[in-house]
Amino acid sequence: MVRVISTSLAIGLALTACACFPRVASAIDLTRFYGHIHSKRSGDACHPYEPFRCPTDGTCISIQYLCDGAPDCQDGYDEDARLCTAAKRPPVEETASFLQSLLASHGPNYLEKLFGSKARDALQPLGGINAVAIALSESQTIEDFGAALHLMRSDLEHLRSVFMAVENGDLGMLKSLGIKDSELGDVKFFLEKLVNTGFLD
Ligand SMILES: [Ca+2]
């Protein structure tokens, strides 16, 4: 069975450079894996219909074979859990700009309400806005997210309670955190997108 992932989503994907350094906010734009980008350097282009280049073996595959449950790259990179989680999530840039907009309108410590005390100073103790956006994109579950950002257990449980409240339709929780009525819709939408893609599983 083939699950089609839109090209725009796939292009929006980003992966951390190396699983061994999960705290480094070095997102690799997936476009670097696309043949037409690659070809600028090597002259060895993937066909536009098979634009995804397996990073290890160089095989060119169609976007529809990304995350379809069967390995098409020799090393199975096209089924990588982080890549396939990110494919279901909003693009990293969109998440980062959403977080940025909340901080811009409420001050640098605002996201403590969601992520706990390490989220002060515009998320700097967590590695910055982009690192948090990448972790939200790639972490399959909230446990993975907590591990990626080294969240304290108490902060992680608080975050879980916020997500569960949203999942249960209890917006009072968000209001009690000081989220304005005018923002409730966007915050709820943002959190629901994560819940709907397995974040609480
Ligand atoms: Ca595949």
C-alpha cells in the first residue's frame, strides 16, 4: 500500500544532522537530497519524477515511495522514523514561525507555560526556537520530544497534561495558562496537529 506524501510536505521536511547529536539544532533541508539540487554540484541529476535521492546509495526514488512502509533506499532511509514523522507534521519553518509569533507578542518567557522553565529566554536553554520546532516535527511521541530536548520529567508531564486537555476539548486549561481568547484557536490547532499525528501515543 502506498501512502502519498505531497511534494510540498516532503520538501518541508528537515532532519537533524546526526542521531548521535540530538541537541544540535542543525536541520538539514531535505531539498539537499533532491537530485536537482544535488545535480548542481555533481552534474548527476535525479529525474524530476524521482526527485528524492537516497543519501547513502544515491538511488533516485519517487516521492510516493517515501514512508510507504517498504524500503526503497538500500539502507531503508526512505522509511526513517524521524523522516516519516516529520512528513506528517507541519513544516519546521511553519512551527518555528508560530512559536516566534507567540514570543513576539508575549515576551521571551511566554512558552514556559507550555514547555516549562527551560523554555525561558526565547527557548534558548532548549537550544532555541528552531531546535524546538525540529524536535516537534521529528519526535514521534511526547516522550521522544522530552528526550530530544532533555526536558525535566515534571515539565514533560505538564506538557502532556496540556495536550490531553486539548485532546479532550478542555480549552479552560489553555485559558488558565494565560493564552488569550484571540489565540486559542491557533494554539489549539497547533497542538491538535501534533496529537493527530501520534504525539500522545
Ligand atoms: Ca519506501
